Amino acid sequence: MYLLLHVVLTVMTVASSALSISPASVHPSTIGTVGKQWGLEEYQIWKDTRIKCRCYFTNVIPAVDALKSEFDVEQYGEIPNDDETPFPLFAVKTKCWSKSKRSVLITGGIHGYETSGVEGALLFARSGEAIKYSQHFNIMILPCVSPWGYERIQRWNAKGVDPNRSFNPDGEIVPGRSFNPEAATEESAAVIQLLKRMGGADDSNSCDWICHLDLHETTDSDETEFRPAKNARDGLPVDNEKGEIPDGFYLVQDETSPTPEWFTAMIEAVRKVTHIAPADKDGKIIGEKISQEGVIKVPDKKSLGLCAGVTDAPYRTTTEVYPDSPNATPIQCNQAQVACIQGALDY
């Protein structure tokens, strides 16, 4: 029998009179045995009890299809979806791609539950902003890298792995660090293979990446659901002390990509749309020291397995919108993502 702590089981009348789990009752932190890493059974319980809340096929794909008249839209891969139709993955590229222009990569939905990452990427495309900037840059947008997580409003993919720690599975793991690489995922592999295909010297779409913006959110559920889930999955002790969620927008800076003026340009652009996250009493945001207002600095993102480290672009960052703020609406969150892109490219 599956090992669960404090999980409500509901009886189903089936031939084997087996027990099944009520999805609404299972918090991921209650799965498994405290202090013991999940095995295959625990991962299956977790997956089976993640509820589908929205549809990638009716929400995201039609929005991508609507861009085909003004952009080149390419399916660059697909993610298995159990016995259902696999999730197709799409890249939206500006037309007139030229080797004479530097290239910009915008990624959204690495964490599927972070809605404004997906919506902000799509808004940048359909608002006309991407076409405007295509005079100066080749722009490629991957609006929803993790469709399974998008549908179930989950940080992890269907295998219980964080896609935004999976871009370098051989990276160094430092005990106690909040940013550590995880196993490779189909989501990250599809992005990496796409970039490799675009890197050929004889390819008209070969790229000289100057900028990569990876669009994310920091949410209350990071502390109420996903950190406890990670502790349970990895066999770590229960930690009931919740971290402080910053109220406002901030950026994650790669220590190998200093350019403070670039980060200032993005923060000032976003400030016109929504508020910037203040540092806490220790001068930190999410436990990391700030390098300037609204910006935290982390080690080389490539070594951490973060998506923002997947290219060698000298200008690279991860955006973080706070959608649970009482002072911001979903529309503002989407607009903040677009404003950040504008500030980055204007600089």
C-alpha cells in the first residue's frame, strides 16, 4: 500500500475493492514518509493527485495559432501526455531572420503555474512590440515550455522534476542552497535541441544570442505548497517556518552577467506598471542578497541548471512578478513582463 501521512482516502467500488486517493485531499507534503526520499509509488501518487485546472490546447495553442500571420511559428518538440494527445511545443519567431541582427530569446512557462510568464510572452508578441523590435533584433519566443505544469498549475513537470533546475543535470549540488540542479527533463531537452539546431553555421536561422529573458513569478504557493513538497520529495525534515514572499517585481542576476545599468533600465521600465519588491530587514529578497534595488544575485545560472543560463547571451535574467499582491492585478502582471522586455531591449 502506498505510504501516506495524513492523507484522506476515499473508497471506490471497483472489482478489486481497491482504495483510491481523493485528489482534492492530498497536499504533496503529506505524501510518503518523513525523512525518506520518494520512490516510484510516491511520485505516482503525487502525479495522480494533481488536478487539471485549465487547458493548454484551448488556452495557449489558439493564441499561438493567431500569431501565424505575422510570425514564423514552428513546433520544436512535444511532451508525452500519458494516453492523451501529446503536448506540442511551439517557437514563435519574428520574420526576416537575419545573421546581421543579434538574437533575443524570451521563454515563458518554464514553471507552468506561473501564469504571467506565459501570458506576458504572448502579449509581447500580439501587442506589436515584438514586431517593432524586430527591426533591430531577431526574436524567438517560447511561450509555454512546460504544458503539463501549466494545465495543473504546478511548478514541476509530470515526473516531479523542476524544469527550471534541469538545464544542467551535471551541475554541482550544494547542500542547503535554494538553487540546485535537478535531473534532465523532456522540457529542457526540447529547448536545448532547438537551440542546437539553430546554431549551425550554414543555417539561415543561426543565432548570435545577445539577450535571454526568462519570465517567471514568485507566488505564495512557493511557500505553502512547493517548498514543503520539495522537502517531502527529497526526504528532508519538515520545516514549518515559511520564508518571506516579496511583495513586488524583482529580477535575478547572474553573477557572471554584471551590467548593473541594464538591470536598472528594466527595473525603471517595470516601475511604470507595478511596484518593485523591497528588500527585507536583512537586505535580502527570497534569502538572497540584493545587488541593487529589485535585483538579487545568484551564481552562474548555467551551473545551477536554470533556463536563463541555456545560452551564452551576455544579457540574461530571470524576471519575477508577484501575482498574489493586493496591489497588482493579473493584467498588471502581464504588462510588467512586457515592460521588462521593453526596458531590456531599449537599453
